[in-house]
Amino acid sequence: MHPEAPTQTEALLARLVSFDVTSADSNLGLIDWVEHYLRTLGFAVHLVPDEGGQKAGLFASIGPRRPGGVLLSAHSDVVPVEGQNWTRPPFELSRDGGRLYGRGTTDMKGFLACVLAAADLAARANLAEPFKIALSYDEEVGCLGIAKMIGQLEATIGLPRLVIVGEPTGMQVVIGHKGKVAWRMTATGQAGHSSLAPRFRNALFPMAEFLLALREEQAILARDGVRDDGYDIPHSTLHPGLASGGVVLNIVPERADVEFELRHLPGDDSEAIEARIAARAAAIAAAAGDTGAIRVERINTYPGFAIPADDPAVDEVRSWTGGTATAKVGFGTEAGFFAETGAAVVVCGPGRIDQAHKPDEFIERAQLAACDAMLARLVESLTA
């Protein structure tokens, strides 16, 4: 028995996987290829370059040139493969039975390939509503690209009425996820010979006190914060993930750093939580006798999002997927940025998040087929 021939979507995915668009590197090769593909189909394409000219995103539209319509959102970048034990070429699509392997197949070039195949359908349809696409950069390093692009959405292709962010959800319709704020705490002390340690202020001590304060704040969030049992962890969470300090054992450390994050429910007040953390840092600094002993700076943030399960837009997307259940997820996406424009937003895409960022990342062909079917129904719903 001969294997089934690749579908149009799978052929597109093979081309997309061939681009090494690790976030640290330029994505312009992929963006140029996608731009040419869409322009050939008749799309109006608007490039949105970054400040350095080494990366870009794009907005594209076909059909009536007006606000409204449906926008499909993907990101172009992928996480690194260095340090991972790949048994297959990461930037070459390979097939094994019902699985397609390659970096980004699940997160999220699989969805982008489905979108480009649906763009071909839309180009041949008599559209009564516009079919729109957003393709961003630097999502994997904190949704940095879409934060810079979103302000140009209205002026380029017009605000959509509905956005589908195609992160891997197993084709289940996701109606909410937590937002994120990340900070760096820097404690400063005084360097000196360790034999005279009591004469100098050791930066590790205020760092340790700050870590204990974060643990106390986490307990407060779990006990008194907003709750939503639709999430695996039903409350906002604080997590210190990186800590460093000191140079060698016989020098009193003059600096210590902690990077920590808040994953907050859409209903929790992240500004109020940040203010409490800042007050705790100030109290620790005051106890050390130096108001500058601790500094907390925000290094990244992206919003969460929530849409009611009974929103008509949710029903519309479920009619295209053929599914009924909805879910909420702990991982972040670009959905919150689109929600802030006033559009209805859901997250729904092929693949499963437990495959993302792994060596030998793969997506199931059945997942791509399900996404193709959803987008075909979407295009049909936009026709006159």
C-alpha cells in the first residue's frame, strides 16, 4: 500500500518548517514567502517591520475592504532546538504514519499552513465579509511582536468582528487564559572580604527575604484571590524562576537578582498585586537601612482574555469545529491583545500543547484535517 499523497496543507507546512525562524533570529525569509503567496492570491498585504528591520509581521485581507470579518492569527517564530535530542532534522518535515515531525509543526506552523490553504479557498470565493490574517513575530519570547503590531490593525485591514488565535488546543474552543507579568528584583549590597563579612551588607539576605515574601503573597492569592474553577490552577500564581547572586565564596555578594512572574486570572487586579509586591520590597529595603537596597522592574507583560461560553461568537466557532465543549488554559497567547480591540476572540487550533517545545515535535495529520474542515466551513460562512 502506498502512503497517501501530501495534502495542500501538508505541502505548505513542509515549506514553512524549512524556515529556521527561532526567535533570536530574523524571520524575514518566511515573511517574504508568505507575503508573495498571499499577494499572488489577490490579498492586500501590509508588512509591519520591527525597529531594527530584521523582523516583521503582516496583516492581510481579501474580500470587501471594510471593518468586520474574521481574522485568523498565527505567529511565525519558534523556540530553539539547541540542547534538545532530536532524532529527525528539525527544519525538514518528516512523516511517520499519521504524524508529521518538525520544529513548529504544533506551535504553530501547522495552523499557519491551514490558514494559507484556507486563503486559497477564500481567494476563489464570492466573499460577503472579509477574510483576514495576522502573522506576528517574537511571540515565543513574551508576545513582543503583536504588542507592537496591534496599533496598526485598524488602519491597515480594519478591525475584525471575530478573531481565532490558532494555538494548539486539539481543536477545542478555548474561551479564556491567564495573563502574565514578569519582573526582575535586584538587591544591592556591599562587596568585601568574607573574613570581614559582618561589616558588609550581603545582597543574598534581602533576596532571601524577598523570596519568602513572594511565597506569602502566593498564599494570599490562593486563599483570598479571584477563583475560576475552569482552570487547572483556579487562582493566580506567583513563580520565582531564576535567582543569582555572588561571584566567589570569599567575596561578600554585592548584587543578587530574582526573575519572577505572575500568571493572573483575567478578573484579578495585576496592578494591585504589583503594588503589594513593591511595598514588600520597600519594607525589606527599609529594614536593611538603605531604601535603594532592592529594586523591582517590570520586564514583560501580556494580557489574559475571557469570553463568555454563551457568547454568539463561541457558538459560531463551535458550529465550524463541530464540537460542543469549551475550555480554559494556563498557557498564554496573543488573544488578549485582540480582545482589547473590542473583537470577540477565541483560541482554537490543531495540535496539542504537550507536544510544543519538545524534541521531535509533531502534529497529527488528523488534527490538520480537522482544522482544514473548520476553516472551509468558516470561508463558506463568509460567502454571499
